[in-house]
Amino acid sequence: MADYLPLTGAIDLTSAPKARPLVLEVLHGWVTTVDHKKIGLMYIGYALVFLVIAGLEAVAMRLQLAVPHNSLVSPQVFNRLFTMHGTTMVFFVGMPILFGFGNYLIPLMLGARDMAFPRLNAFSFWIAAFGGLLLYFSFLGGDGLYGAGTAPDVGWFAYAPLTAKVFSPGHSTDYWTLGILLSGVGTIGTALNIVTTIIAMRCPGMELSRMPLLVWLYFITCCIVFVAVGPLTAAQIMLSIDRYLGGHFFDTQAGGSAVLWMHFFWIFGHPEVYILVLPAFGFANEIIPVFSRKAIFGYPAMVAATVAIGFISLSVWAHHMFTVGLGPGANTFFTLATMIIAVPTGIKIFNWIATLSGGNIHFTVAMMFCVAFLFQFLVAGLTGIMLSASPFDWQLSGSYFVVAHFHYVLVGAILFTIFAAFYYWFPKMSGRMLDETLGKWHFWLFLVGFHLTFDFMHIPGVLGMPRRIYTYEFDRGWGIWNLIVSSGVIFQVVAIGCFVFNLLRSYAKGRIAGPDPWDAWTLEWSTESPPPVYNFATIPTVQSRRPLWDLKHPEDPDSNYEM
Amino acid sequence: MFVLAITAAIFLAAGGVLAYVLIRYRQRATDPDREPAQIYGSNQIELSWTVIPVLIVVVLFLTTARVIFNTESASKPASALDVVVIGHQFWWEFRYPKLGIVTANELHVPVSDPHHPTPTYLEMSSADTDHSFWVPQLAGKTDVIPNRVNVMWIDPESPGLYLGQCAQYCGVQHAKMLLRVYGQSQGDFDAWVAQQQQPANQDEASVEGRSVFLRNACINCHTIAGTVAAGRFGPDLTHLASRDTIASGAIQDTPDNLRKWIDDPDRMKPGCLMPAMHLNDRDLTAVTAYLTTLH
């Protein structure tokens, strides 16, 4: 669309040296880099690799469950698969991919040249990456690859006392513990970096109230990380003390407490959902206005709702523990806290709808993913309200209804907006457009697969099918539903194939994007695609939330309306 | 149901508006080539979609709180039956302390007449890892946690077999830690109790099998009342033959299955904790014959 240079002097016009560097030099450049963009891309690439691995684990599980009494994998292997699938998706796909986009976009959106602590940034990436590699190192040895090696088999929330030495001999649980520990250290490092960048590195005129909403959402996310990831890391250390130094924190055989682990885990575990979903909201907050051709509706309310979600998310963890027998007082409190969080979340959805309303909606692939996100997030939120009512939860907790609910959030909301983010920001990152036709194939196939799998997964849950079972009996009436659920996987696999092919093909020979292909309004679109190492030749100055709108519409700038 | 109705209504309303907006404001070829009017927000509108959800949440919360307290603080009638439930990897132990009965995996309870309720109170704990007691048609689930006693009650109103299973991941064979609850009329239940209170069958015809059982490691884990076998690690076998299933509901209790099970349990339920006993054919046949007499 627009091919002008929006900010005078923002683009360096001196030509780059032409000689092609050697492969080793390129590799060395990536390994030693402290550039936020390269680190961001490494986060994203690493997360994509794990997305494919953990996706294949899910495929194996769905094949096993397609029919009752199937014997494709042994019970032990199935247990390893769901443990690795969950752990990988949360810690080594979700967090890195979101931090990857954050790393890449936040300095660009703030008009900064890099993160506040570039070396800490590199350290955080590599330590988290080693955590993931360590976890997968467990596949070597033991029963070999087909038997999933000595991969952990304690479930992604690894309830005590199953992790105690007596129930989990060998080192499988240690791989899990240390992998999470390292990932936690990296996460806290990156969160610290992002918060400092947001506070200290904004360009002139970029007041807190003028930051793009995506930056606000990362800010709140990182604040939640500070509170939530610490307990998880502490719990891993306590568990290691139990296993190797004779501690009894969680060792019920010696008087330890299984419930203590649940508290530690879920004090992390529920805020974690918001750590993942807030950046996803951030993507929607940038993409929906641009393709509606309107400013976001109710910016201050969106920020306030996010802050509210941040606070409330820290006081809802025990809704994962309604069946533990904490008593009516605790159950009532956590029911209330969980229901209240629906209010700020609802404000967000209504504001998005209001943003669309009266706009001129361009259905690009990025926008299609965002629209699907809105519908699916609505459903996920409402099944969440159902589960928050603890009597409902007594029945459905730990069943496939819960599995369907949280996949609706993690896939239907978060993964869909991540795909949207790829289609939206890939031109900035690579300088080339992703192919829209392949993108539509990707979207529709994934949409069909998603709904086949996760809509129908609610039903066996209501019929009494618990999660984490490697097989089930013929006489329970779950067979047909599981077959439908498994059939959806085929569509999803093909869709992901389209996506990966699209990424590779477009990277090589996609249409050249130019600095601002979407006619967008935030600062990252004012520099070249891909941006140079220093981002901006001269640091920009802004007067409003949409600096590029002001430039393109000097007769009617945003700064006239914002307070 | 009330919760379901409210959430469905919200979905239809919000989803409908969203769909309308998407269709009404989609990009058309006839659109003028300029940006639409920029609207930055509206305090009145935003206030309304804050206050209305708050009101909905208050209503939902109050109805939910009432159910929570009615369920969890219900007073226990004197006519209630007490059962101690102990979760094991990977089977259920049921003890009826007032009746002197110990059994496994198949819970027998009287059906409850609304005018004269005889609910069953389950006092639950675990011998090893976390488990969860879930029979969907009878009640929500309650976790079974080591070092902790949780109490729940069930109150079936019509006779029949209610299926359930462990609902908290507890190890390799979590999937085959099944549960069977038999709701019985008061008369049938009393007859079952009287039969379970009998000592174990000491019929001389099966003396060979009994001696195989008693001189092998079986007695370390299993109890047969009236013999030296007093192990607590595995299910009580005093009235094994009166049960419909073995291996925690996973396998029909037939002599043939029983024989295969004793020969190599791991083949029928991989990862279960009972070892293969490596008996010779003669001993295997004898001990199977003995166990089938334990009515």
C-alpha cells in the first residue's frame, strides 16, 4: 500500500556491503548476537520447532485414543506423551513464542534501539533454550525413542507424591524439574528486561498513556511473571531437595503435604494462563484496529481491564483445586474471584466488537485469525464461567471437558492470535509478504480441524471420561466422540504443513513488503523491513498513540482527541 | 442448569452482535476511498458493559454459593452408612467399619428412599499417590489424597450398577483404576452384607489350592480372613468369587481370566503392581480353583 518514507530520516539510505558472509560467520553472528530482533527471531524459531514436536506428540495420543482398547502405544509411553506435550507446549512453545514477538516488537514500537539489557536478553534466551534441550535429552537412553526414553511421566503439573523418589525412581522427573527450573530463570530474566525497557527506553513523547496496547499487555504480563514464576522455581528446588537431600516437603510417606505442591503449582499455574493470553490479546489489539481502519475503542478501559486481570489472576489459583476438599469457605472465595475475572475480560471483548463496529473490515488472513479468535475466546470464557461454579467443577474437573476448555483458550484464542501475528508481522521481520492464498488454506483447514477436535472433546467429558487415560472401555459410549475428535487432527496437521511451507516459501520468494504494507499506525512500520540493527536512524518523536496516523492525516491528528 | 442457561444466553447475544458487525461493516467494492470515522471510546457505553456483567456475576455467584454450602455443609443423618475408601495404585479398597466388611473395587450401597434417606458417607484417603473418586451419575468427584481425609456422600435413588473411575492421574495404570458402585434395595443390600460377613470358605475340596496360596508370596499382599494370609498391599480376597470383576474392574471375574491374571498380571494390565508368580501349571490350576470357591 503506502510506499513513502513516513518519518524523515528514519531510514538509513547508505547502501550495505554486498559480499555474502560465510555460513560459519552467519552462525557465529546468531550465537553471539545481543540484538533484540535476532534474539526474538531465535525465540520464535525455537518455539516453532517445539510446536511441531509437541504437536506430533498430540497426534500420537489422538491416534491411540481414536478407538477404545487401542494398543498403539503402551500405557507408560502414553503417560510420557501427555506429560511432554503439556510441558513443552506451555514452557517451550507458548512462553518463547510470545517472548519472541515481545523481544522483536517492543523496542520497535517504543522507538528504542534495543532492549534495556541486551546481554541479559541473550542469557535469558540461551538458558531457556537449554532447559528445553535438557527436557528432550530425556528421550535418549532408557527404552529408546519408541518407548520415549526416560521422558517424564508425571503429568505437566507433576502432582506430589507421584514425583517422590519412591513412585518415580530414575531420572525422568529430574529432567522435568531441571528443564522447568532453567526455563523459569530465563523467563524471569526476560520479564525483567521487558519491564525495564518499557519504563526506561521510550522515545520522546511516548508517554505511558501513548504506548501501543501490545506494549501495555506485555508490561502487565511481565509483572505477573515476577509474582508467579518465583513460586514454581522455588517448588522445583524443594522437589529436588526432597528427591536428593532427604527433604520431606512433598513426601507424604514421611508426613509431607501433597496439597502444598498443588498450591505452589497453581499459584504459578493459573497466572500462567494470563501470562500466555495477555500477549495474545496484545496481538489482537494491534491487528483488529488496523484492519477495521479505526482506532481501538476505549484505550484507557482496555489498559484498566488488563491491570484488573493482572491483579485478579493472582487470586484464582485454587479453582484448580475445588475437588481437593478445601472446604466451603475457600471454594466460595475462589468461585467468586474466578467469576469476577470475567468482567474485565468481557470489557475487552465488547471493546473489540465496538472497534469493528462502524469500521471498514479488511479480511486479510491476519484479520481472519483474529475474528476466529473472538468467537472462540467467547466460548472459552463462557465454559470457564461454567467451570468456575465449583459444583459444576466437582463434576467436570479433571475430565475431557476441562481439556477441551483449556485447549479452547490455548489453541482457539492464543494459537489463533499467534498465527495472526505471523501473518501481520512476518513482512516486517523478513521484508517479504506471506502468501495470502496459502494463508487462507491454512486458516480454513485449521479452523475446521480445531472445531472438530475441540468442540466434540467437551462431550466425552460430560459423559464421564477423565483425562490422562491411555485407553477406555467399550461400554461407556465415548468411542464415537473420540473418533471425531481424532479425525480433526488430520485437518490441523495439513494446516500446519501449509503454514510451515508458506513461511519457508515466502521467506525465499514472497512479494517484497516495503516498510508499511498494511498502512498501519505504530512505530515499527516507520522503519525498513527488516529493520536495520539500530532500528531507527534517528530516534522518532511522537505526539499520540498512533504516530503514523498523525503523519498520514496531518489535517486530523489523533493528538486532537486523546486526553 | 441455571448457569448453563445464562452462559448460553450471553453467547447468543455477544456472538450475534459480533456476527452482525462483521457482516455489516465488511469491506465492499463500493466503499469510498477514505478512512471510516474514528471513534475513540464512550464512557457511557463502556460503563454499561461493565455494570451489566457485574450484576450477572453477582447473581451467578449467589446461586453457586448456595449450592456449595448445601452440599458441603449438609448434616449427616443417623441412618447413614459409613464406608472407608482407600485409594491404591491401581485399585480401590472399601472398608465398612461398623459391619466388619472389607472388599475391593466394587462398592455396594443401599438405595436411598427420599422419605427415609440412607446416604452413604465415604471417608477417603490414599495409601500412595493422589487419586480421585468419580462416579459421574452419583456425585461430583472428590480427590483422594495421602495424609488427608476427605469426606463425600452419595445417595443413589434407584438400584443399578453405576460405573466410574479414578479421575486424578496416579501412575502407569491410572486408566484402568475403574470403579463399580452397586446400588441395591435394602433387602438385597442386607443379604449381601450377611454373605460378606461369613468367614472365608474352608471347603476341604480345595485344600491343595489353599496350601499353594498360603506357602507362596500371595499372603504378603492379600488377606483371606480366617487364614494366615493378612497382607494389606493388595485387595482382600476373602470373598473374591462374589465379585463380578478383577483387576479393579478391568477384567471379568471368570476362572479362565483369573488363571491368566495370576500367571502374568502385567500382560492383562501392564504396569500393575502385582508380580507374576511363576507357578507351575498344577499349582496355577489349583490356586485358581481355590480362589473361585471364595464366595
